Amino acid sequence: MARATLELIDAEGVGAASMRAIGTRLGVEAMSLYKHVSDRNDLLDAVVDLVVAELDHDPEVRRTADEGWRDYLLRLAHGVRRFAVAHPHAFPLVATRPAEAPWINPPLRSLAWIESMLQTLGEAGFDDEQVLFAYRSFNSFLLGYLLMESGARTLRDPQAGDGALSPGSADPEPVPGGLTPTRDVEEREAIADADDAEDLIDPLGEVDEDSYPTVHRLAEQLAQDHYVEEFTRALEDMLDRIAAQIA
């Protein structure tokens, strides 16, 4: 059930994942889903667990710091980025769903992985204060950067349910109690049909050259995808700060 929900979110956005739509995808009545989950929120939590569990099957991620703590954190960070890139429409759930405890910092929401990280850093010579500094710095960096990147990726692949954490429809009407899309259908279609970088930055001619000459001049460069290089460079800088803290 969680897998089918994740597939629906990947295809249509979080707001499209109503219990009725999930039931239709599974070929059952929506009410039958409540035999397995208490409500939609319970199912969304299961989706978060499923996404984060992809770390368990990532061959590049290590459970131990055999090559040192820096290699361990580099591999773990790139593993988290891989599941964020694989599921950009679902990643906001990883960032925003209530955690099991207030001290759990997304996106590394798995208690098993948190235990692995804290224990591994301790075994690498970090004292408790340094372990906590690294844990908080690591997750804060990943959360901010990957929310930005996943947002840019959903911009390139807009779906009707994007921006709405409550179930809605393809219509861009406000969803009571939830975040709602800020673009109408015409705007989303224009973004999806963009042929080049300048169209992607300015799909409907909203950036006026006279009013914003520098933005207009740099539009193509602004739209270029340098996420891997920027993520790696920023990650290395963050690890340098951790190294300085334990020196």
C-alpha cells in the first residue's frame, strides 16, 4: 500500500494521494484501506519510512566508518540526496511529517540510521558534544539543500498535486488546512513545455528586461543545473567545519 502511494505521489504529487485515488490505484474501495492504516496521515508516514529505507539498499552507503568518518558521512549524505532526487515530489513529506521524537532531525529520520551515525562518530573519536554537533549540522545542511533542489526538480516536472499536502484535485483551488499550489494549470503547462533554460526561468514572460536587466541577462546561467557540484562542494565545506570542531 505504501509503495502504491509513493508511486502515485511520484507521478502526480502529494495532493493527488487521496484515499480514494490510492484505492483506485490498488483496485479496491477506499474504505478497505482503513483495515490497514488508521488514516491518510498514517499512510503518509509509511511513505516516509519507505523513502528513507532506500538507504538500506544503497550499495554506496556504509554502516561503519572503515575509511574514516569523513568518507562515512560523504557516502551517507549522497545516499540521502539520491532518495531525494529519486522522489522530489515526496521529499517534502520527509522534511515535514511529524517525527517520532522532537529531537529527530529530518531528513535522516530512521532511528536505526541515527543510531548508526551517532555510534559510528563516537567510535571514530568524537566526544558526545562533537557527535551532537555533527548530527545537527549534517541534517540541517541536508534538509535545507535538498528541499531547495527537490523544489527545483518539481518545477521542472510540475504535477497537479504539488504544493498541496492535503488531498485535492487537479484544480488549483485552495486546499483547506493544507499548503496549496501557487501556479495555475496554464503556468504549470508552460513550465513543463519549456524548451530551454531561459524559458524555464521565465516561462510566461514575467521577468521584464527593463525592470530586472541583470536577472534577464543571467537567466540562462541561473537555470543551469549544477546541483551535484554545488552539493558536493557545500558538503565538503560542512565536513570541514565538523573537522575543525573536533580538532
